[in-house]
Amino acid sequence: MAFNFKGTRYAVRFWKDILIEICNVMSSMHRNNFERVLTLQGRKRPYFTKNANELRLPEKIKNTDIFAETNLSANGIVKMGLDVLSLFGYRKEDFTIEAH
């Protein structure tokens, strides 16, 4: 399984890895304002936080003090990945998934 973002292919093993890798790429490309992801909230919990205890299945984003919720369905992962990309001005056409 893999995803493509703006012409670069990223190999992943699990659905949650798609979200984490998108976040890793965004945090390196948008280091100064990556904290914007903290505005993405669910009805009951945040999707991103600096407190891992607020999440069911937290995963740390590289080179940040921010954790992402990875306890999401495959569709939830894709939607959240697209939400993160749009937060930084990218379009859904910039992103494709290869699933086998």
C-alpha cells in the first residue's frame, strides 16, 4: 500500500501510517505553522493534541510535540488526511492512494 502526494510516492503498511506520514510531510514543509492541526476537533475529542492522554491511540508526529489520533476507520484516516492537506492549502487532487 502507498500514497502519492504531489508526485512523490510514500510506501505505508497500515491505514494509520497514511495519516502519520501526511502529518510528517506537512510538519517538515510547514514547520512554522504546523500547529494549525490542533484546530481539527471531533465532537467529543481532539484529533490532534499535545497531551497523548486525550487520545485513544496516539501517535507522535516526527519533530513535533503533537500527537495524532490513529483510532479511526480507513475512511476516517483518508478524510483526516485530506483535512490536514486542505489546512495547508493543498487540494484533494494532490493526493492519491494505492491499495492492493
